[in-house]
Amino acid sequence: MGRVVAALTDRSPVRRALSASAIAVTLWLGSWTLSYVAAGEGALREVMAARVPGDLLQAGPSLALTIFGWNLAFGVGAIVAGSLFAFGRVSIGYLAPWWWALGYGVALGTNSFVLTVPGAKVAPRLDILWSHVGAREILAYLLVAAALANMHLWRPRHWRDLTLARVKGFADIRLSAGEVACLAGAVVLLFWTARVEAAGVAAFLR
């Protein structure tokens, strides 16, 4: 556990991103395997559909920008908010992309996507990492979480005492060149995935 914490809080954002990604892949494959074996097809489709605004898929030519803006506001926004806090030395910002990796695995294992083809449950396989847009989207979120992992302002005084103690102020936040590069890469990746996702939605609805 000490090595994991050290990797997630390392001075290098690249090592932090690699460590967080390894945990995400483990969670993703585990939830995918369990849901594929134990859950029925479409088990979470209504839950997944409830997270998508009804007019989002009707955004027409601006759909890519709509998806991009949605992911920035709610995806990146959740990570930024979480990154203001830490439990021990580990940023709470990591929890969001790890949770989404779990959900993504369940969605794949049960074919619970909003737009999908019935009977298309997918058995676990690694090529989904580069052939499915969801994996790249989660990677972008992991880059954001890793870049901001050491910027927390509050954390509990002790693991048995959840009273928050302030450890720094907003004016003390400094991002290194590597952390800025991770954030920039995440934004570019999110924009690219939004375009790919929008093209897929348009093709599906034709």
C-alpha cells in the first residue's frame, strides 16, 4: 500500500498518471468480468440513460461541442473539486475516474449503453482500450486527476478524525510544466473523443 500511495503522490505527473491508470484498468477489467458473468444484458441501461440529458443526442451539428462542454463541466469539474481534498496523502480527485472505470466495465459487460445493438454483450478483451471511445475518455480524466493530485487544500487531521485541516491556500497552488502538459493533453483528448462520439451517434441515428 505504501508503494501505491507513493506512486500516486509522486513528483512526476507521468508516474502518477501511469499508476492511476493501472488501478483504473484493474477496476475496469474486474467489473467487466463480473458483470459479464453475473448480470443480464441491459441491466443498467435505464441508469445510464438517466445520466444523459434528453436533448443531448439531438444537438445536430454542434453535438461534438455539446459533448465536449458536458465532459468539461461535469467530468473535469468533478475531478477539480475532488482534487481540493485529500485523504492522507492521496487526492480525492482520483476517485471519480476510478468510479467511472468501474461503471464503464459494467456497461460493457451488460451492454448497458444508451445507444447500442441488442445482443452485443462484449466479453472482456484489451483491444477495447484503443477501439472504444470510453477508454480514451477515462484516460483523459485520469490525466486531469494525476496533474492535480498534489494541489489539495484540505485533508483530515487523522484517518480516524475526518475533521478537515487546511494545508495550503489557493495562492500556494503551483503547477509544473509536466502537470500543465497533462492538463492540455487531457483537453485535446476530450475534444477528440467528443468528435468521435458525435460521429458515432450521428451514424447510429441515420
